[in-house]
Amino acid sequence: MDLEPLIDYLERENLGTPGVDLFRHFMPSEVEEGILVTVRTAINIDRYLGYCEGDFQVIARGKDYDQPRLFMVEVMKAFNQQGLTLGDMYFHYILPKHEPLLFPKAESDLKEVSVNFEFKFSLV
């Protein structure tokens, strides 16, 4: 799954700048405030119906618990969609699966929250 269109979409929604505070697959440890979009499980392909489905994870990082949680609330609003075309993917739906989950304390003392999003898309 190409995550670049999702990052571009978050940038258009004014949630950050790619490479500065928006990242895909990896966020450098020195970034104190940022949003990471990554895929941690296989994307299922239905060859008969012509769509892909699965989930992706978004992690927001900040200096205290409130900051990344507020970032994540905005990401959840942006990715609560039906009928959205991003790049060559037509998303039948993108939906958050749960409320933001606080990660255990990191060595850096920065706070991170995570939300998994389920989706189904067809290539256009």
C-alpha cells in the first residue's frame, strides 16, 4: 500500500509537513512532535471483487499526553471517510477502530498515542 497519498492528504488537511512532522513507515527519534502513518499487517487482496482491505496505524508524538491526543483527534476526523480518492486508490471507507491509545512511557519521556484505521479501497 502506497502511504504517500495519505501523507499528502494530511498535509492538505493542515496537519503537518512531510519530512518535518508527517512521516510514513518511520519517524526519527529526534522528532519531538509528529505524526507517523505506517502499515503493520498484510493488506488483503480480493482478486474477484477487485478491492484491497486491511488497516493502517497512525502514531502521534508530543511532549505531554494532551498534545498527541489532540493531534490524533484531528487525524481521526480527517480519516473518518467514505468515497475518498487518494492517489490511485478509491477508498470505499476509512474508519478509526478505537479511541487513541497511550503508549507506555518511552525512554525519551515523549508521549505517543496510536489509532488503527480500517479501510477498503479499489485501484482507479
